[in-house]
Amino acid sequence: MILREALDLSKSIANYRLDMYELARNKSFSDPDVIKVSQQLDSKILAIQKSIHELRSS
């Protein structure tokens, strides 16, 4: 279960990164849309770090 979540989060992180790079290329880094995607990406990264920590603790 945890491994599946980590895999899904990893794919989600890759997608958020692509979205953020595309937005940043077309807008400025300080654009609210870029910041929003960046914050969502941060949240996903923290979630996968938590999952990895839980895996190692098991």
C-alpha cells in the first residue's frame, strides 16, 4: 500500500514539475499560477518523503 502511494506520488511530482516549468516559461516565476503549482509540488514532495520514511521505519 505505501509503496503504491509512493509510486503514485512520484508520477504526480513529475507531472507537477512539467506543469510548473511550462508555466514558468510562459509567465514569470512570481506569477500566482506558477506559485500555486510550486506549492502543490512542495506538498507532494513532502508526502513522498513521509512515505519513504514510513517504509524505512517498517
